[in-house]
Amino acid sequence: MAKAKRSGRRPKLGISLLIDVALVLVIVACTVGFISMQNSIVEKRRELAELNDQIDTVTAQNEELADLIKSDDIGRYMEKLAVENNDYAYPDERRYYDTSHN
């Protein structure tokens, strides 16, 4: 008996499967990278907003200090620092502190 010849080419199932798996892996990697970048962008925008708030605060402080320097009133500046930073009080001033949370 004679063997029947196969017509056409034999499909290369192994290479085709390998290419399909590689393609799926590339798509998954790109998707994960895209999501990661989006999260990073959101975080950087949040940091930018915080930095802009800090810039506004420091700019206001600088303007206040520039006004004090221009007015040449160093006594008022020293008084402001003593009251705000060192908790000094005027002789006739009464300060009340909430100590109930301790």
C-alpha cells in the first residue's frame, strides 16, 4: 500500500502558539505600565498642588517681611516674633490654654 501524500504545508503549531503567548504578554505589560504611569501622574499632580500652596504661603510671608523692612520698624517685627514664635505676652494680656486634652 502506498502512503497518501499530504497536500499543502504542515502548520507550525509551536511557533504560532509562542507568538500568540508573547503578544499577550506584551499587551499585559503595556497595560500594567500605562496604569502605573497614570497613578504616578496623579501623585505628581497632588505634589504639585501642595508645592504651589507652599509657594503661596512663603510668598505671603516674604511680602509681609518686605513690608516690615520697608517701614523700617524693627521694633514691631521683633514684637511680632516674640509673640508668635516664643509665646511672649503683653503685661496686661491674659492667655488661656486648653489643658483638658492632656
